[in-house]
Amino acid sequence: MDAKKTVGVPWRQWGTGVEEPVREQMENACSLPVAVQGALMPDAHVGYGLPIGGVLSVKDAVIPYAVGVDIACRMKLTVLDLPVAELAADRERFVQAIERETRFGVGAAFSRRRQHEVMDADWSVSPVTAQFKDRAWDQLGTSGSGNHFVEFGALTVTHAEVGLPEGVYLALLSHSGSRGTGAAVCQHYSKVAKARHGSLPAPLAHLAWLDLASHDGQEYWAAMQLMGRYAAANHALIHEHIARRFGAEVRLDVENHHNFAWKERHAGREVVVHRKGATPAGKGVLGVIPGSMAAPGFVVRGKGEPSSLNSASHGAGRRMSRKQAIKTLKWSEAKALLQDRGIHVISAGLDEVPMVYKDIHEVMAAQTDLVEILARFDPKIVKMSPSGERAED
């Protein structure tokens, strides 16, 4: 762990090998007049404004781009009362469950809308959410594109504090957020924030903030909260429909946002904590930190480390950009690795193969003061957006 002196407020970094542009983004964020404290997680890589894996607390304000484009992007893990051996013995059944019970890709939607109480909420809290309500409903229960996924795998519980006896269980893991509506909210209020702070230098433009006491700030905050409920509903429906398809009982649920802002108390004062690609890790709080399609993920319990603003990494983190991956990698290499590890990928983009990610074991080793590992999830059947090349081709 590295202590860092800044021209603004202090921040700390976990892990090594973080590129200088990432540190520069963190430095810029901590120079904002509203900034209070920062932290950089070991999976950090370059983002817009605040780096992915960046945590920033501010006073009386919210920064739309420090929350991120995919507001309330989220992890959910569900343990089902099915034998783990069925993943290999009846693989096609699990493949069909994923294929039929969610949708992947930009603009993906269901022809017949799914039902959830989130659609009964007040979508008029923002003109953006009001405008996009019908689109959000069409996309309810879908998974999107990019690094979003739905996976079946084996969960090895090593600590009963997770909520299950030690042992190996069949589990479902999903990663997605608030789809096109969340992106529209971010884009609209980021433009509003930039207009309010037009004098910010170019490197800080994406860090423009909204005062929470302002009309726009209150509107964005309400829209963000709604997107949090909507993202959670997407996961709830995917898991509910898949469990129902198998006639299975749910034995455990663990879930968490990682693109969000929370009002919290730190060092005796209320602040707004932005976690952009970072997992809440307050003392005793459970969360999920995935690896890649060929690497394990972990169910963790937070230790409540004040200098990290009660945060931990949200995954392994990219070591390679999407453009670089598509330009330099080959499916043959990825398929050999997946076959060696006994993992079946239904579909994915070349920019999401295992080689584009950091070593999750190194990332977890760098944050032992932030979280305790309670269980390990090993993916066995994986589906991501089929944009680009398909893994089975």
C-alpha cells in the first residue's frame, strides 16, 4: 500500500503496477474543491474523469461521471439447491436457461415485458427517466454488452459466516447494470454539470459536479437511486426466472452495486462516497469480486478500512484496452486456455477473453486489509454479449 501526497486531499493506493495515467486521474479528482478523500483500488485502470477502481468522497455534491455511465452496475450471486455435478452432466440444460432467461447486446430487449415492482415506482423524478421508462421496461431483465455476463459455476464455501456450511455448491453469478436508461441519465446530467463548471480545465471536465442542494443535483440523485433499484430488479428477474426454470430453491443471495454514490459518515462528517468500479466493504458487509471467464471470483466480507473509505476492488481489472485486445489477441489462444480449465463459453467478444485481465489472485492479495475471502466461485458455463467474434466459432 502506498501513501500519496497530493496538491489536494489525500488518497491511498492499493496494489502495484498501476499506470501513471491512472494515478494522474486520481490526483486530478482529489484536487477538486469539493473533494474530501480518495482511494485507488488494486484493479484500477483508466476511466473517464475518475479512474475505474477509484473511490472519492466529496462534500455536499455528486459527480455523475464519478458514478459512471452504467449507473448501479452490480454483481449478484445466487446458490441453488442443485447438484454441482449437473453442470457437466447436463450442460445444455444450463446453457438454454441462460439463453432463454436474459438477453445480451446493445439495445437487447424482451418482446414480452417482464414484471417487477420497480416499474411502479415514480419514474417522473427526472425528465430522463420519464422519457426512457418504456425503453427501461422493454430491457428489464436483460444483461447488456461489454463485460456483463451470466455464469453458472461451483461455489466453494470456506467460511460458514457466508451463510452456508462449508462445502461446494452450484451457483449463478451475474454482472450488469441499468442498461440504456442509466447511460442516458449519466449523459444528460454530466452535460448539465459541465455547463455549470465550464471553467474546469480539460483533464477535469468529466469531474464536473452538481451541488446536492440544487434542483439538478436533487434530480440526478433521485434518478440515480431509481437506477439502483432498476439494476437490482434486472438481476432479481434473471435469477428468479432461472431458478424457476429449474424448480430450484435459493439457498443464498449476495449482491452489491459498484458504480454508485452513497451518503456515508467518515471521520465524523457526512460525505458523498463515489465508488466507480469499487465494491462497498464496510465492516461485516458481504460483496462479490469476480475474476474473469477463466479465473475465480470471490465472496468477501468487508473489514471497514477507513483509508479505503470502506471499499475494495470490483474485479480483476483490465490490463489491456479493448482495441488492443482485438488487434493483438487470437481466439485460438483463449479457447485453449478455456478448454484446459473446463469452461464452456456460450458467446463473448475477443475483448473479454481472460488475457485482457489482471491476475485476480494478485489483486486479492493486495487488499487483505480491506476484505476477507469467505467463498470462491469458479465459472463453468459463461455467456457474454456475442458482439465481435463468438467464442464457439
